[in-house]
Amino acid sequence: MKKKPPTLQELFSDPSKWTKGCYMRDRNGAPTSDPDEACSYCLYGGITLVYGEMSMWASMEVSSKMLDVLLETTPYYGIAKFNDDPSTTIKDIQGLVRKSNV
């Protein structure tokens, strides 16, 4: 039986689970496209991990909520731009997830 994925808040409560510059990384820090090898995730990778198996629509709804918060509270116009910006920290990611209520 497959293990239930964590919530986004649970996932990103551990800073080692977040990454920049790619969708997901393996335990050696190398980019991977294999979810079974992944140990860290960008925001989109985390959304896919948590909501992707439910449906594409659930992932899109979560992304939309996050984008709304970004547009209201930051100068960023995209989730990937925010995630990968050199000044973005894990605290920023945790705050966005919390404010988005996802």
C-alpha cells in the first residue's frame, strides 16, 4: 500500500525538503524526474507530490491560490520565479503555504 503524501505544510516544515532550480532532487542533490528517488522539491514539485495523485484540477486550484497570494503580497508574478529567486528562503515558502491555506 502506498504511503499517504504529507501536506504542503508538513513537507516544507523540514527545510531539507525544499529546493530551488528544479522540480525535485534526489538524495545526492541531483535533479531527478523520478518521484520515487526525490528527497526535496520546489513549490511545484511539492504541489504535485501532495495533490497530483488526487487530480490535475486539485493541483491547479492550489497553484491558483498561491499565485493569488503572491500577486497580492509580493512583486512576483509566478510561483517558479518566487521559488527560484536567490532571495527566497524556506521561511518565505512556509509563509506562502500558510497564507494560501493549502
